[in-house]
Amino acid sequence: MVKRKEDTPQRVANRRYEARNKEKRQAASGNFQTMIPRDLFVEINAFLKDRNMTKVDFIKKAYEMLKSSTNSGTH
């Protein structure tokens, strides 16, 4: 069983804030919550670090590339 850390005024305030803003945060952004093999994870992180690119930028770029290649094949 996981033991919860002692409540401090800041932790209590953080929990209240998270509870109040949960829906707004979920409406504004999403999370893929996926797992990949560790070797691939390390490789991708090294690739992104070499290019000073964030994971979000990588996802956007890959999405745009795949979307444009798919659209060009159907026209």
C-alpha cells in the first residue's frame, strides 16, 4: 500500500486547485498515455535532444508530415 505524504497547507491548497481546474485543464489539452520500449524511448529522446526539439513539436511535425503525405496520395 502506498503511504500518502503528510498534508501541509500547500499540498491541501494544491489539491483544491487541481480539483477546481481539472475539467478546464482536460478541455484545453490531452495526453496519449502510451508506453514504448525503453530502447526506443532513449533513442527518440536522444534524437530530440540533438535537434533541440520538444516531444510536442515532434508529434506536431510527424502528424503534419503524415497528414500531408496521406492527402497528396488521394488527390
